[in-house]
Amino acid sequence: MCAVVGVFGSNDASKIVYYSLFAMQHRGQEATGISASNGKKIKTIKKQGLVTDVFDENTLESLVGYISIGHNRYSTAGSESVLDAQPVFAAYKLGELSIVHNGNLINKNEVRSLLIEEGAIFQSSMDTENIIHLIARSHQERLQDRIIEALHVIKGAYSLVMQSRTKMFAIRDRYGVRPLSLGKLPDGGYIVASETCAFDLVGAEFIRDVRAGEMIVFEEGKEYKSVQLFEPDLHICAFEFIYFARPDSVIEGKSVYAARQRMGRALARESQIEADLVIPVPDSGVSAALGYAQESGIPFEMGIVRNHYVGRTFIEPTQERRDMKVKLKLSPISSLLKGKRIVVVDDSIVRGTTSKRIIRILKEAGAKEVHMRIAAPTIEHPCRYGIDTPSYKELISANMSVEEVRKYINADSLSFLSIKALKESLGNDCNYSLVSFDGNYFIK
């Protein structure tokens, strides 16, 4: 996950980045950071915590400049140390550079080992630091050429925003695994961000998605320049539509909300059941549950109340913290559920812990039957491109059949959306990264 944002050509650049990071807080809650440049020097502030915890009026006032980039961290590589927060800053031969990265590099260990052999010293365990070392050690005369040289060394998924003291670069890997969009600000500046929901908050006009394999260069006094670095082979991550993105975002021209509703409708067609109510697991299951209810004709109710002051369980880095968050965040409405046959719609089952606890609290609240419906296929493979499923042993569907998972979570029935129906729900106009479902590791 992670959120990245960059603003160029605005006197309120750091404040716009702040609000954009706030809009994308759902993409990472472990740490946040902002860099800003006034054309002469880059200043960076980053700490562990939420956007509103790390930044206030005083810190934002100190981040002066017309260029600013920011990041919300969700760890797929690295640790919880503040050293693993972004932006990653460095002073080097050509001046200063700051970088934010969403994605995962699959050759990070090989590149790091080579850099260490050549004398590089690392301060963090992030794969992002590889990129800044490659740029700093390049012998190219221009920063743009150094960046291009580095991009030909790294492999994997990346949406990158970089800033020097006077320029900004937005880059997306040739597969476009992670999203990145371009917008125009009311004051004439430009913004790039992981999700378009950030544009809505700051009043930016959506221009287009950054193309797979494209670099966009922003320079003062010039129109932004597009450089197509790699032949595009779009494989946008299906999990952006299933879980990661906010429902009000638009990715590759597709409404996330509408896609999730189509998944729910398809799920109802594939796995009908007699029931009294359809209820979502809030908040990520709401859109699919609405689609399921509309297609099945079963009434929709918000039978579970979420405490919004507790973060998302999937992005908690330890199992113990995930277990506690489930207890804190979800409460059933007993008067609505008692004696009823319930269809519970959720976006996915990864480890099974959350689903098991949800079914238990629903049955303790008096539900007669609890039928679990998942608006995604079974997750049977770890993803190397930036999802927190690092090993097969952590994936319940990699180790159990659907019936075994049903028994484990204690559901009266359990069904998942088929891969075919997922593709149809997303649209067959492009390829998607479905590696968690089909094991197709298309980045070699």
C-alpha cells in the first residue's frame, strides 16, 4: 500500500501535501513524512504516527517552498523504525534529493548486496534506499539521466515521486501495479497522488493517470514533460479495487465504488443463499454488500458498527495487534440480528482471524445463521509487489480448502468470488495483477 503525493508550483505546497496525505491515511498508518524545497534547500520532517499526530501549523509553516512530496507508510519491507519512514533524503554530488515510493522491489536484496560491496552505507532496511544510492553513485551529469539509469537496475512495482531543489519527477513502473494520478491545482500548480480522493479534498482537477512506464518531469517556468521510459504492460493491482483504495477514488478510469458493487452483484449470482439480511463488514465490505443485496433482493442493513478511532486490522504489522484491533473496532447491533439468518459480505480473507471473530460476535449477538460471502477469490499466493502477505504459511487459503476455512471461522456457509467474475467486474479492457489469486508472477 503506502500513499505518495507530490506538489509542484504552489506556494502552499506542503499544506496541500498534508491534506492529501490526510485523505489517503487509509493506505498507511505507521509513519508519515513531508519534504519541501524553496529552490535552494530541501527540508524533511518525518515521524511515526498519523498525519494529524506528526504535523501541526508550526511544522507545516517550517516546510517552506513551491515543491513538496509526502508519504504515508505501510510496511511491506523494512521495520517500524523511524529510519524506515519516508521521504528518504540525501545530499549528493548534484545537490539534494528526496524520494517517496509506493510498491516493492523484487531484486532489492541483490541490488543492496552489490551496493554494499561497492562501499555504500545504508541507514534503513527499506528497498527505497536502494534507488537513492543508485542515483547518487551514477556518473551521469543530469539528475534525470541518473534516475533513468537507476530505473533500469531495479525490478518490481513502484510509483515514485522525487524532488530535487528545483524539479519534481513522477514515475510509474512499466506494469503500473500501483496507481498514480496527475491533477491541476486551482492556483496553477500540479499534483500527483496515489489516489484521486486526494484531488477532491484539495480542489484539484484530474488530468489523467500517470501511464505505466512513464516519467513526468516538472520544472519551473516550463510545461510538464512526459518521457515514456518503458514499453507499458499494464497490470494494475486488483487489490486496489478490492480493498486498498477509498471507494470515492477513480483508478484507470474506473470508479472503485462501482467496481465493488459489481463484485457484490457477481458474488450474489454465484453463491445465492436464503437469508433475512445482508450486512457488510465495515467499511471495506459496504459497497460489495450493497451490490449483493441489490442482486439477491435480500434487505441490506448495517448490522455491525465500526469504531472509527481504531485503525485497519490488515495493515497492523503483528498478529497480536491485529487480534486486539478486531475486538476494539467492531460491535454488532443485537436487536437487528437476533434470530436472523445473516449474509456477511467482506472484501477478503487473508489470515482468517478477523472473519472468525466477526462470526463469533454475530452469533453471540443472537444471529441464527451466519453465511460468509467474500467479494474476492481465495488468496493462495504471497504477493511480492507490495501487499502484506509475505509467506504461504500466513495465508489461510493456501493451507486449507474452502470447507476447512468455513469450519475454522465457524460460518454456516462460505463462498468466494471466482477469478473469472472478478475480471468481469473490473472490466476486460486491461490486464490486472492477480498474483495473490492465480500465482502469476509476471515481473521476473
